[in-house]
Amino acid sequence: MNNVSQIIKVGLAEIKLARPPQILRTSGLGSCVGVVVYDEQNSIAAMAHVMLPDSSLARDKHLRTGKYADTAVQLLKDILREHGSNPKNLKAKIAGGSQMFQFQTDNEMMRIGKRNVEAVKERLHQLGIELVSEDVGGNVGRTIEFNPETFVLTVRKVNGGIIEI
């Protein structure tokens, strides 16, 4: 088997799993949050592209669980457990949650990025998953890649360079 990485693209409201040499990637993170939950002992990771903070906002009875912070983080944990991970070994990294538009109001409902980040962090805490690092907020879009072999999350910011967390 060759050592060339295989990119697994995670779209809006999707959740996908990867093992080396696969790499998880999602792009278009504005107010959305990319959430990676991983298990170093088993070299496995799952990524969600979260769009909204709470599934109670859903209008449709056919819920897209990857779309909401509360349901996506739970599903990440469940998927990893189904693939042999011990929930006690799980860690997380997040990026995104920008405020992409300026509003002339103090209405917190309009601050979706901030609310998404808070909801993801709260759900990780509730599930006992350690948040190891983050690159959140600001007003720029991001593309992220996670390597389940090195456990590095690479964050590419629009007009802002590249960082590894």
C-alpha cells in the first residue's frame, strides 16, 4: 500500500470517519464550526461540519444530525465508539465560528458563529471529551484538515495564512 494520503471531504452538515493514511477536510467554515473528535490510541478520527447550535431549531422532522452542535458531537462520539474507541480516550479540536457579517444590533441570535462555538464546547464538556485546541472567532473563513496519524489540525484562513493546532 502506498503512503499517499487520501482526502475525505466533509460537506455541510456531514460527519465522516478516517484512519491513516486518510485525511479529513472541510471548507467553507464561516459561522460554521468544524469539530474533530479523535482517539490517539486507535489512530482514528471523525469530523463534523456544524451549521447551527441546537437541534430544537430544526423545522423538519427528518433531522440532519450533523447540522447541529448538540446532535453532531454526540454522533461523533457514538461513531468512534462503534469503531473501537474507548470514550475515555477521546479528544477534540475545533475551528470556525466566525462572525462573517456586521449587524447593527446586539441581538445574540444574529451571532451564529459565537453561539455555534459555545454549543460545541458545552456538548463536548457534557460528554467528557477534552477540548485540546481551537481556532475560533474572528471574521474570516477557514478550511481545515485533520490527520489521524499525526493528530494535527491544519487551519487555512482566507487571507490569513496557515496554522497547525
